[in-house]
Amino acid sequence: MSFAKVYSAQVNLLKGVIVTIEVDLSKGLHTFSVVGLPDKAVDESKDRVSGAIKNSGFKSPKAKNQKITVSLSPADLKKEGPFFDLAIAIAYLKAAGEIKFNSEKKIFLGELGLDGTLRSIRGALPLAEEAKRRGYQEIYLPRENAAEAALVDGIKVFGAGSLEEVIEHIDAPTKVGVPTKVGKKIPAQPKTKIIYKREMKGGDFADIRGQEGAKRGLEIAAAGGHNIAMYGPPGTGKTMLARVFSGLLPDLSTDEVLEITGIHSVAGNARGELVCFPPFRSPHHTSSYVSIVGGGTYPKPGEVTLAHRGVLFLDEFPEFEKRVIESLRQPLEDNIVSISRAKGSAIFPSNFILVAAMNPCPCGNAGSKQKQCICKPSDLDRYKRKLSGPIIDRIDLWLSVGNVDYKKLGGEGTGERSEKIKARVITAREIQKNRFQKLGRDISTNSEMNVKDLSNMVKLTKEVRDLLDDSAERLGLSARAYHRVIKIARTIADLENSPDVGANHILEAIQYRPKVNT
């Protein structure tokens, strides 16, 4: 046989795409070509495949005078990465008559070393999901990725350590004898019983001395999914509060675990493990626009997508490039980011809670009674201009984090533990979920409500409405900020298990509007 066809897959944006691998052998001087828009990594696979085949006990393709043509289809899709090494090797051996097997309904994935070992790939979960959706029954991939792929029910997953192991399994009448099982399918836990332990890397709220106002604001933000900004002198605990904040978020559902794991697997961050807790992303303030928002010649997800269902912490917020800060407008408003480039466009999910931290000025001492500000007027103007009105409007809660009394710093922590606060957050989230389900809305937090939802779900009495209107007029709130005050008030009422939004809820919500001079 001089022709063979097998199937593989690659990641395209956040989803998998099935790729057909065709190999044709013909007489002539030796050539080995790969067609079908391969990138450099795919084109170099011919050398990796040749070495792997030779070191797995077969004759090297380069040792024969023959013309080898490898076609990757669809031909108009750019092929990227080392996903196809295993499939190309299997297809060549089948075309050369070295092995015999039925390649239908089988997917082969993995990078090959020159000694024939299989190396891990990224995106195993979305690739397995696409294979199942397209009706494939078996998937062969590196052993490190097997646990991740096995989360998809309805498809047999085999993890292998080398090309030789795969061949022994699929080629029944080989000289090796009885086929060796590549590996048992790793059973995924039932979708209702994925159990995991939250990693509390940031510590506990009880460990933070003072800052009761900031803790209250963070509790409201966690309960309603609201964006939050903390401002104050350096060293007052803003970063520590942000890191502990992620521990207040409710545990992820099974569908959310699979969704987030798929995103991080495509980005190469999952390393074959489940992302079982809300992600916490903290990019440095020198990060580029593309790394935060996503993009590139062929659009790829950025930090706003990697923080999906979790927290995006931007420390030293005004020190980020203005272009980066302004790019947050769409994800903060719509929970998605739409990227368009000459070679493609993409819409990535970006439903995260923004936690921003900032000093009052570049040196951090503006307004301090203990230290003198050394910033030039031009530096202060530049610093203030970094945050535009639209960005300030999109941040729901602004918290002042001031200096802590030294006596409190030396004492023992007496505040509430994160577990107790988290219990209230979970209760408030359940109240919101039940309210949205009754009205047929597919949202989960108060921050996601639109203007129509506010009219249907948040009924204000005349006295409360008048109080809100008077306060909004005195503060000069925009229409967006006006509606966000109502959303925060609704969350505060949910934390108190109150069916109605009262004047006290509105007054507390108004206190969280920005008090910084912008």
C-alpha cells in the first residue's frame, strides 16, 4: 500500500479542529514534503518523525529512495504546533505496509522525540471534546495528557509513552506478538461529583489587621461579582487583600471547571491538571497590550480570558499603559473580548472580577500626614489622567485602604475568617441564582444585570428612589454609575437576605463611588 489516511486534531482559538493526515508514497529520488499551510514546527516534524520511526525498530523513511508527500487538510487552515507528529508517523508506516489497522474513528495526537517517546501537548481537553462531537471513538495521545482528555465521557482515551507502544496496541498481527494495552481509560468522575480542595495561597482574612471597610467592600464584590479598586498609601495591605479575596469566591461548578480547564489547556497552563478553583491572574504592570487583551497575527487569548470565572488583579493600576487600561472597557462591560486581525477574528470569554490597586500618586505619599509627597505637578497630572471617566464608571466599588494603627499590627488577628465570609457570599449567590432562574435569565450575579433586569428585579419604593436620585444629582453620576449603584445595593440586600432594597442599602452603595480626584 502506498497511500494511508489517519486523523489528528489541533487547537484553533479555544476549540479543537479535526485534521486529516494523508500520506502518499511514490517512486523517485528521496523527498519528504509536508503540504497544507504548515508552520515551522509542523514542517520540521518530518525530521522528528524519521528519527522516531528509525529508533522504534522500523526502517527510516530517509533510508529509501521514495517521494513522501504528507497532506494536512483542510488545506486552508494554518497548521501550528507539534500535534501531528504521531499521526504522520502512523500514517507513513501504514502507507509503507509496515503496520495494518483500521484508522477510522481514531484520533492520534502527540509530539515525538527522536527516540520515539511521546511528549505532552496543549489543549487535550478541547481536542477530545471535538473528537467526541465529530463521532470518533478512540483517542491516542501522550500519557501526561490522558487524565485531562478522559474528562470527556463517551470516547476511549489511551495514554502512551512512545510510538512503539501505540503501534503494539493498534497493529494486532505484529511481530511483537500479543498487543500491549497502551493504558486503561482513565475514568472521569461523574459530573455531579467532581471534588477538589481550594488552594488558599493568599492566606485568610483573619490574618489581616484592621481594614474592616475594605474587607466589607471585598465581601460585597465577591457576592455580586462586582469590580473593585483599592487606593491608599503603599504598604497598607492592598495586595494582600486582593490575594485573599479569591478565597471568598464560590467553588466552581463542573461545567465551569471543564470550561476553564479547556481555556488554560489551550494556553499551555493546565499541564494536564484540572483548574478546580477560580483562577487568580496577576500580570505585571509592564505587560503588553496583547498579553492582557489577547490577539496576535492569529488571535490567542490574553490575561482577561485566562482570568475567566476568576479574578484579574492589576497592581499599580495607573502604571499600566493607557492603551492597556482603556482596552478593559469591553470586557468589563460585556464579559467578552472581541479581537479582529487581518488573518482572523475571535470572541473570547472574559467574565472576571477586576481587582485594581493603586497609590494616590507615583511616590505614594500624596495626602499623607507622616510623609511628604515628592512628585512633580506634571507627574501628578500624568498619573491622574491614566484613568479615564469610562474606566472609573465601570469599576463598581472604590475602597480607601489607609494606614493601620501600629497597636493593631502587633496584636493577634481578631477578624472574621474567610470561611465565614465565604458562607455569606455563597448564600447571597444562591439568592441571586434563584431570582434569575424564576425570570428565565441565564446570568449568575447581580453585576451581569442589564437595565431591563433592574426594572424587573429591583423594585424601589418612591422614598428610596428619591434618595437615589438626589444623591446621584449631587455626585454627578453618569447613567452607568447610577445603575451600578442599584446593582451594588441589591447585592448588599442579598447579603442581608432582604427581599427589598432599602434606603440603608442605597446609602452604603453610594459610599463606594470614587472619592479620588480624577
